[in-house]
Amino acid sequence: MLTTIIINDIHLPFEDKPVVKLVTNFIKYDLDPDQIILNGDIVDCFPISQFEKSPLTRVNLQDEIEAARNLMNAFKNVPHKLWIGGNHEDRLRRYIWNQAPALGVLSELEFPQLFKLADYGFKWVPYKEYSMVGQLMVTHGEICRKHSGESARAHYEKFGLSVLHGHTHRMGVFYKTKLGRPKAAFENGCLCGMSPAWTKYPDWQQGLAVVHSDEQTGEFHVQQLPIFNRNGKPVFYYGKDRIG
């Protein structure tokens, strides 16, 4: 049985620092997983965003690179590690292609090289691609509906597979049974700060997922771990308070 942890939408350096610290400790000391998947928007790539930016927000790309490396280093003892790109990681490609296309041929400026993923044992999966955990498709996602669970349904309808995605900053699940074969789609929440400068009172939920999968049959079980307490605790895992 393979244990996989999936987290996404941290948006370094705009993470919820107490929550991220508690979650990384939870993963390291309580779960000891076989695999971790960073499922996109782990960094914000704020300085190269095309959107309007406050001059009071003093963040540079080097800050984000260092924050990402610190996060990856926290998982150094996890045997298998994957980073699936999200639309925020893809900001680097879009920025170079739009602002300096002549530099687009330099592999050193591609996201996995610039952030040195291989140095920390992480394999890279580009934005809009996916990885399989047994029969469960894991991708960052690109569809966002209004309510919890609706985006999960939209991703199921797009791919026709059981799928776990991020992107929406919500927790949710959608189930579908066809010809006696059940499938499910999961929204995986976020670990970013809940008071962003660009919106007020967002309809977001923090959380992560633990996936147990059979390496022979591909059967899987997803346990979503929402974090309801604003101090980042507790997370209940199999009926026990594991963060606190």
C-alpha cells in the first residue's frame, strides 16, 4: 500500500505560515509517506504577474526561490517526490515568452531548473499535465466554478476519470457511478493566507489530502483533511487529532 500526500496552492511567500509549519511537521512526524505531490501554485511568481501589484508588496523572485527550496528541503526524507506545475508556476514561461522570447530557448530559465527541483529530488510535471496515483488522476486543474464540489464535477466531466485537483482553493468532492463503477473527483483546498490583498473574505478552505493506493490493482482511498481552525489546528486523521 502506497501512502501519498497531496498539497497545493501555498502561494509562497504568501502562505499561511503557522498552517504550513504544522502541516509539514504533520507529514514528517505523523505520516512518514511514501510519496508527496506538490500539486501546483506552490509559489506565486508575484513579481512577474501580469496583474496590478501594490508597490507596498516587496517581494522578489529570489525570495520565492529560497522559500520553495526551504519547503522542498522539509521533505528530504520522503522517497518519491513530484511537483506538478500550476498556472502560477507557468507565469515564468509566459513572462519570458512575452517579454523576452529570445531567452525562451535557455533551459536554465525553465521553472524546474531555476528552482533547482532535481537538487531536492523532485520530478517535474508541466502545467496542464498530470500524474496517476493508482487509478486517481492528479492535476493542478484549470476550471473554477462558484461553489464547493462544482469544480470537481467539471474536472470529472472533462477527463472522465477519478481526479484530484487544486486551483480553486476550496475543499469539495463529487461522486458518479456508471454501470456499477463508482468514480470520484476531489478539490484539495489550499495552504495560502486567507486574507489576500486583492480580495476580501474569499470563499476558500484550507486542507490537504492523504491517498492510500494499492500498487497492484490501482484501487485508492482519499481522505481529505480540512483545516477549520484559523490557528491551523486541528487536523483529524483517522479519528485522532494529529496537529496541535
